[in-house]
Amino acid sequence: MKAAAMLMACLLLAGAAHAQQVKWNFDKLAAHANETVDVALDGSVLRFALKFLSDDDKEEAKVKKLVGGLKGIYVKSFEFKKPGEYSAADVDSFRAPLHTSDWQRVVGTHSTEDGETVEVYIKNEGKGIGGLAIIATEPKQLTLVNIVGPIDLDSLSELGGHFGIPDVEVEKKK
């Protein structure tokens, strides 16, 4: 899915994240969705999951280091039988908590060909970034992502292939 790859690429642009979980109300969409995916990994669940990764494996050790400081990874995805089963007003209700002076939209993409839109928001906090939220829409799918806790930009791509995050090749600056 192109949107999943785009989500990972957008995450790489977000830098560090450390904040509280965004409060979204999913009740209306859940009632109309054909399929719902709900990933809610708070800090204790993440630390438990990390026990299954090896310190001896270089790649797994990188993932452990990156995820170990997170306070949560929250993903909610709704799939619908046909286009138009969720409205622009529904999407606006998810944007609303991000339209404060603390939040800033840093990425916005839209494809008229396939109807995909991805928006990435960061929360400014003190001297750093204090939160990350992603809203991705397709004609028959709506996905929301919130990562809470510090994220090292250089290590973020290491999450690809773990915790349901797609593996995306990212060229690092030299």
C-alpha cells in the first residue's frame, strides 16, 4: 500500500517526538467501518515486547534502543466497503485537536489520481518536538497514527519491518 510507505517516509521527517497521546474519538467511524485495526502499545507493552528482541543482533538492538524510550505507539485504521462512507467533516474532527498553536503541519501530500492524502503534524514543546500525529486518507480507508515519546531521527528507519511498520529504504545524508 502506497499510503503505508508514505507514512513511514513522513515519520522520518518528523524528528524527535515526546508528548501525550492525541485524543481522537473513533466511535462514529468504527460503527460504519467494514474492518478496523487498532494498535495501542503503551510504554509497558512496548517494554514487554522489547524483551523478545536480542541485544546481540545489531538490527534488533537498534530497534530496542529506539523503541525503549517511547511512551506509546497508537494506530487506528478503518476500511470501508465503498468510497464516501466517511466524510470530510469526519477527517476535520481528527484535525481539530491538532489546530492549536502547539501543533504544526509539516507534511501534506495529496494524489488526485488515487485520492490518497497524508498529513504529518508535530507538536512544538520547549526547544524540541513534543508529539507526532499522522492522518492518512484513501477513498475507502482512513488511518491515524500517534507516536508518543522521544524518537531519534537517524534511528527511526530501523522500525521498518517491526511493530507492523512497513520497511522503507531511506537514503541518509552524508
